[in-house]
Amino acid sequence: MARFVIETIAAAPPTVVFDVSLDPTLHLRSMARYGETMVEAPAGGVFTEGSTVTWRARHFGIRFRLRSVVFDIDPPHGFSDRQLAGPFAAFLHEHRFEEHAVATLMHDTVTFRSPFGPLGRFVDAVFLRAYMRRLIADRNRIVAAEAEARGRTLSA
């Protein structure tokens, strides 16, 4: 399995960063460059324990559908999501949030495995891990900016 960890600082309280991270519309904004859309939205339009969602996106010029479930929600400390069906043989994204001085440390651990056995492991090691790391880092910059904007609104 391929794995990477990304840490991002957001100048906002953990409760705000947590809420922003669970916002499906923010997820869409953060993935707009990949043409990501929600084929099936979570019930009630928000992520709660056991929520499922189906995304459609374009990566490497290929359209993908990925159905995932959100679980282990522990406000404001973290949550996880994993693929139920989609392009990966396995995919798990753990989101953790910790107070850090006057900010929040966003700690993302992503573990995944491509299909196709040894060929998939080669693709993961040579290319896909770096691609996924950039994708999550891009997403986190947008999450942090939104959390910081919401945090300023709350303190004003």
C-alpha cells in the first residue's frame, strides 16, 4: 500500500477547520480543476457519520467515479473517509485536527493501493503517490483559506 502524510497549518480554531473540511460544497470547490462533481450527494447535503457520496472527476484525461463513506467523526478532532467503489483497490483518508499555537494543524494520512497487482504498485510508487500528494496539498490550501476566512468572520 502507498501512504503519505501531509501537515497544513490553518489560522483558525479546530472547530472551524473541522466544519470546513466536512463541507461537501467546499470539497467541490477544492477539486474544481479536476472537473469533480457530486453524482450522489450525502443525505441532507452534509456529511454525517456513515454518509455516502459519489464523486465524478477527470484525472489523466480519464473520467472516474468514486463512491465513499465518511466515518469515525469525532468533532473537532477528526474523521475518515474510504472508497466503497471506484478506481482504487483500496483508499483511506484520515483527517485529524490539533490545536497549534493560535492555529490548527491539519494532519492528513492517505493510504491507497491501485489495482493490477505489481503494475499498480509500480504506478503508485513512481507516479501516483506524488500526484495524490499534490492533489491533497492543493485541497488543503483551499480548506485552510476558507477556514481562515470563516474564523475571521466569527471573531469580528
